[in-house]
Amino acid sequence: LELKRMSVRKDYRGRGLSKALCGEVLRFARARGYEAVVLSTSMVQVAAQRLYEGQGFRKVGTYSPSLLATLLCFQVFRYRCDLPSRA
């Protein structure tokens, strides 16, 4: 399952909503038998990186999305959270 473009409006940040949303995605995926949840976030999204790592995601790769990004040393990080089977 891929988590894409999760965002919380600025006025509502810092209230645990992102953590709750992320947890719900993981519960949803686990309940439906997915093996993992994957996502991408940029190097400048430090708060997002901390959130995902705190939820059990691990960084599994990096890439530059364009030639310009490569020249600017801009990277996107790939994350993965493996979900244990219910066996």
C-alpha cells in the first residue's frame, strides 16, 4: 500500500493528527493483509521524516527526481513499514 500526500493544515499541526492518520493507515493496511506501507518524502520535510520513523517506517532508498534536483543535491527519501502477518 502506498501512502501519498498526507498533509494536515498548519493551524491543526502539533495536535497529534498526523500521528493518528498515519496509525490509521497502518491499521487499515494490516487489516486488509498488506505486507507493507511505502511512501516518499523530501529531504526538507524533517518533521515528516521524524513522524514516519516514529511510526516504524525505515528509510530504504533515496533519489533525485530530476536533473535540476541532482544539480541542487535535492533528494527524495523512500520509506517502508513492514507489517507483520497475523499467522
